[in-house]
Amino acid sequence: MAKMNRFVFGMAFFALSGFAFAQSVTFHAGIDYTAWGVSQAMYNDDGKSVKTDPSAGYDPDGNMTIDVSVKAASFEFNLGLYFNADGGDEEYIDFSDGGKGTPFYQGNMKVGLFNDQLSLYTGKFEDFNGGYIAEGAVLGEQYITNLADSDYGPYLTGLEISPVYVSGLKFFAGFPILPIRGNGIQANEEYNQWKYLGKKVKLAAQYVLPFSGFDCTLNAGWRPGTYYDGVDNGGTMSTFTETFTKSAFGEAYIQACMPNLADLFNVTFSYDLRYRDDASYTNISGETVEHTALAHMIALSGSVPLSDQFTLAVEDRFFYADDDFIETDEKLLYNIFAVNGDYALSGTQFNIGLELAQIFAADANGKSFAVYDDTAKVNNQYYSSYDDIALMLNDMATANLISGTGSTNYLGTYAKPYFKYNFSNGYLMIACELAYTKIFTDDVSNSCLCYRVPVGIKFEF
């Protein structure tokens, strides 16, 4: 209650003081909440059938946000409060401040100079990519790491340059400078020393091609290292969290966004490269050999309006981790193909649709998979096992992990027919989700059939 009182007082003071000098003050709130009327999973483990009892629940990723934005001259201030589905704020544990919880998921500012040819960003951001990463047509957020990320670290200070002499071109360069507790300058904070910050630089660029009749935007980015800076990552990345000075991986990407290809298709192509300089394996002499290991992601997505009411979207993401990137003496191949068809019923506020997905993954020696929160996922701290490589959409139940001979293979099939009623500022959705998953080796096989009936509501006002 004391935390809420401080927030209410702070927001009121911020708003009242903002009115005195601001050109505009904007309040925004959002609710994204899903409850499951019923869900059930049926497992077949080594020939033994196990069925869970039907139960109700809610999506723990549901949330409510309250934001205020104040604009004055060339300044923009943003402050945001986040509560997850059970009303708590444990999603935001700030290890850069001794592991304290906070409901403030963002608090940042932007300063525009020289008619916004130069812009300064600083503060705490929520999955901020500055428009340098385009989402997929079906699967949404890319596997490409954001400039500031709730999984890797929300803090960012950077400059964006939009040179007036080259139309459509802009650059971004930033550093994850973390807040320091207490007053005064504490230069001994290791994670903010430039010998580490220089390795943490985040670079991005965007160029809108100046070709008449061919709309294409190129995005690119590079970071020499990725650090888990001041975030709660569930313990798997504790080696990185303890110091904030050890890199998990380097990353570079390029995107081509063509929103009106052949006057019909909205197409996005993405290529993401991740690399580790400290990967290792054991040679025939029993010696540990370090080398650079690579992981590749190629994504292609597109949508096409087949009629005034019907839109079809398709997306495929292919991922391959070479020797020793995931684990020592291990490789991993992963592919997900997804389709969404959405039909707007003419003259009404209703939409009906169907989403389908097929997932296949395989490793070389059976060491790539583990179980987190009763769900099998890729066992890897170098490619976020919680979000990047999911073995089933929406965290539905997966087949139980097994220990067999040789490689481990994973097969997942997902279907979601849905019915949506649209409001002016949101929608109500009722759906049925079905998932079949199978994990198998040369001699062992486990499977799971799971269903649930979600009722979701999303509003922005």
C-alpha cells in the first residue's frame, strides 16, 4: 500500500507540474488479460497414460499498464506502471539495485536537438527497439534482441542521428548504463566502467530506399556482447547476473521490410547471427579447446489481403546452432511454421480466424532440452530459453523430457480457432487452443495432447 501511495502521489505531482509548462500531457492505460475456462493435458510417458483433471486458470503474462507522457518543447518524459495478472510486480526485480522489486517498468526521457536530427534517449525502457526491428506477421516479436530488453536489461542511454543530407537514413548508438544506489558519484561500480561499457555498445541503423514504386526499409544492428544487466532471469543466467560484466553472446542482424511488394504483399525478411568466442569442446587428447561458435536465425513473413474481409499471414523461422553454441559437443536445429487466417464479417464488429503452427527441433547428442516451470524448453543461457526458442506457442503443456540414446527430437502441432468481438479501443476474444507435442529419441518416445479454452480481453484507453 505504501508503494502504491508513493506512486499515486508521484504521478499526481508529475502531472500537475507537467501541466504548468508542457505542450501536451498524455495518459494511457492498457489491459491485456486472459482467463482459461478449462484446460487439460493428457500425457503418454513410456506407454503409461496420465491425464490431468480439467481446471480453470489465467495467463500469468496478463497485465495492466498505466503510462503518462509529458512533452514540452524538445523534451519528452515517459513514466509507466506495470502490474501482472495477479496484481504483483515481481516481474521487475532490479538486481542493479540490490534485488528490489518495483512496479515502474519504464521511466525515460527523449531530448530532440536540431529539429530532431539528433535525439538523446536515457532511462529505463520496456522492450525498446526504436523502430529498428520489425515484427513478424504471425509470431510477432522477433528473436532479435531489443536495444533495451526486459529479459536482458531495461536500461539504455543512447544517441540517434538522422542526417538531413541523406533522406531516410538514421543511426543509433547506446550503452546500458545502470543506475547507482545512493547519492554522489560512485566510480567504483564495475559494471559502469568504460572498459566494460565499450564492449556493451548497441548499434543500429535504418535506411529507407529512395526507389520510386518500390517501398523497402533496411534495418541492421550489431552488439559485440550481450549482458544480463540488472534483470531477474530466473536463476539460469546467474553467472551473468552476479557481475553484469560477462557477455553471453555477440549478435548482428539485418532486415528487409517490403510493405507493398507487387502492390499486394507485406513481406519481412530477417537474418540474425549470434556468436560466442568462449565456446569449448574436448579433443581426443582430453584437452579443452576454446573457439568461436555460431548460431543463425532466418525468418520470412508476409501477409496478403485476399479480399476486403479476409487476410492471410504466413511466417517461417529457422534456427541452427552450430557445434558447442547450445552446449558442449552439441548442435541444434529448430523450425517453426505458422499461418493465420482472419475474416472480418461484413457489416459487423466480429472477426473469426484460425492460427496454425508446426514446430520441429532436433539436436545431435540429446543435451539441448530441459524443463522449466513444467515445460520442456531449450536448455541454453546463450539463447534465451525462456522466450527466444519456445517449444510450444503460449507456454502450453509439452511432452515430458526423456533420457534416451542418441539425438533428441521434438515435434509440436498447434491450432487455435478464435472468435473476436471488436470495440473501438480493444476486443474480446474466445478461442480453443489445441496442442500435440512429442519428444522422442532412438529408443524412447513421450507425447502430450493438451487443450484449453481462453477468454481474453484487451483494452487501451
